Amino acid sequence: MPLKSNFKSDLEREQELCILLDRYYKQYLKHYTFERVSDMPKQLAGIDLIFIHKTNGKKFYIDEKAQLDYINENLPTFAFELSYEKKGYSKRRLAF
């Protein structure tokens, strides 16, 4: 028996989570605005969200990571993957 694809239901759950997260970002991000990315090439490059500092305009490109399959389990269920440059080198870091 072939495995059932969960792509559609996963996508729907991610979209519901985005609504919640955007509400929190608007409420709690005091020094940043944000843009949710829908551009497919940027999405494929792992950019889901851009935080923009209100004072200096510096941008942070964020790959949101959410674990939605074990919601009621004692597991870390959300993280960001940040891309940044340090001393001229591109870096990526997972932040919980």
C-alpha cells in the first residue's frame, strides 16, 4: 500500500500557524517590522520571513521551523534558522 501524502494538510497547518505567529510578531516585536515571504525563489532558498530593524533598516532572513506532528508531546516545537554574515562569511544558525 503506497504511503499517503500529508503535503496538503501540512501546508494548511503551517498557514494556520503563520496567522498565530504574525499576531505575536505584531504584538511583541518592538524594534522590528516583518515581511512574510511568498516569492517562490526566496521560499526555495529557505526564507520564510524577513525582520527589518525599525531604526537602521538591517534585515534578518528567517527560515521558520515548526514541528506540528507531536503538538501535545514534550518536544521543542518551534525554532528559527537564521542566516547572517560574520567577518565576511555567511553563517546559518538554528535558534530555539
